[in-house]
Amino acid sequence: MTDRILDLSEHPARLKVRLDQLIIERDGFPPISTPLNELAGVVVGHPQVSITHAVLSGLMTAGAAFIACNDQHLPVGMMLPIETHVTQTRRFAAQAAAPRPTNKRLWQQIVRAKVRAQGRLLKELHGDDMGLFELAGEVRSGDTANVEGQAAHRYWPVLFNDPDFLRRRDADDPNRLLNYGYAVLRATVGRAVCAAGLHPSLGLHHHNQYNAFCLADDLMEPYRPLVDRVVMDQVNQRGRDVPMDRETKQALLGVLTARYEWEGESRTLFDWLSRTASSLAQVYLGEGDRLALAEL
């Protein structure tokens, strides 16, 4: 499996499967084919893309994610494989039985890593971490003092150089770009979770009964600043009203396909996410005590 992501948002198309190849047919163009096992995900944003059942089942069998977008080209749903690990049942059971203190300790690690990542981005872009490195050290088990919220209060206004900026899903400002990038990142994390034999609905902190991907929402937190960095690049280059066009989406999808270095290793983001998800499975199975959270 590679980390290739197809975004089908510009033209009508018909998707089919033939001999383990995804076939993309467009009027006026020769068919395009790509092996299913080379895909990390398919993002569909055009309303006139038709898909057969064989496409969906083929993507799931290959371990890829399928992401559906609305008429604003923002992801609104995703499908992930559920049979991707040989000891999945054992891991599901260990995950469901994890004691609350263990999950609170894991959430502490996640929040610390997220706040540090936000601090690194502020220092890179503005020369000052705004005290986030110090704040990260104050996170306690379960983040009972809501350090995550305190960090966000400092982070967003400085990041966008706008004291009135708020992170909102329904806003028309750069939040649109963040929404798109986060949604695709969420699907990529969900794919890593499933590949590690864990259930994406059983979160260690997020627990909304209507959220089928609580665990993906947990584990993606330290990696959100990777999306933030690209959004800032787009805003700086093209202004705050940057459109959600092909160039913007390619830049955001590039976050997921780029290689990142940490501790002397260069890996794709999916590789690092897979390490994080696998380390969580090891904690649940009693084979480890910490999450592997790469500082990318």
C-alpha cells in the first residue's frame, strides 16, 4: 500500500474495477487505471461521479479510505475498512476493556504533543511559541485543567495574526481550508487505526455516541498543525479569501503524501500515523506504556 490519494472533484467520471485495477472513465478522455493496492484513499467531490459496489468493496479490501464531499467540496463522510488485522477481535476486546485511568494518561500524552506542535509552528512562523512549550508541561492526566483549550486561545489569533479569529466549522474564512484538510487527515488516521486492528468508534477521550470515528479524532490531534502550516502558506500567498480550488486542495492533500523526518528517519505521514496507532494497540495489550507520537 502507498499513500496515493485521488481527488475527483473537477469533472464527471465513472469509477469501475477490473482485475484489481480502479478504472476512471471520463467523456472525451482515455480511461485511466491504477492498482487498488496503491491507493490510500479516494476523495469524491463532483456530484456526477458514479461508483459501483465493486469500487467500494475493492477499496475496503485494499485498505483504502473513501471520502465523500458536499457541493462545497468539503468532506462530509468517509468509509473505512473493518477487516484489516489478523488479531482484530483480540484487539477490539482489549480496547473496549481499557481502564479509564489508562485512557486519561494517554490523552495527557496526546494533548502535550499537540500543544508542543502548535508551539513549534508559532515559533517557526512568528519567532515566538507564545508560552505553549511551557504550557504543554502543565498538562495532567485527562487534561483536567483544559490546557488544550488554553493553548487554542493563544494559538489561533497569533497563527492568523487576527485577534478575532475563531476556529469554527461553519465559517467562510480560512476555516474552510482547515475543515477540508482536517477531514482528509481524519480519514487517513482512521485508516491507520483500522490497519492496527483497533475500532475507530472506541475513543480514549472523544465519546460522542453519534461519532463513528472517535479514536481517529483522538489520535489526529498532534498532527493538526501540519494542516495549519499549509493553510497559512495558502493564506500568505493568495490572501484570506483563497478559493477552494484545485491548487488549494492539491496543497492540502500534499500534507498527507509528503515525507517527514523525525529522529533520523524519513517516512510518509501514514507510516508515522501507523506507528502511533500500533503503539496504542500495544498499550491496550499490555505490551507498552506510551504512544509513539512523532514530532513532525
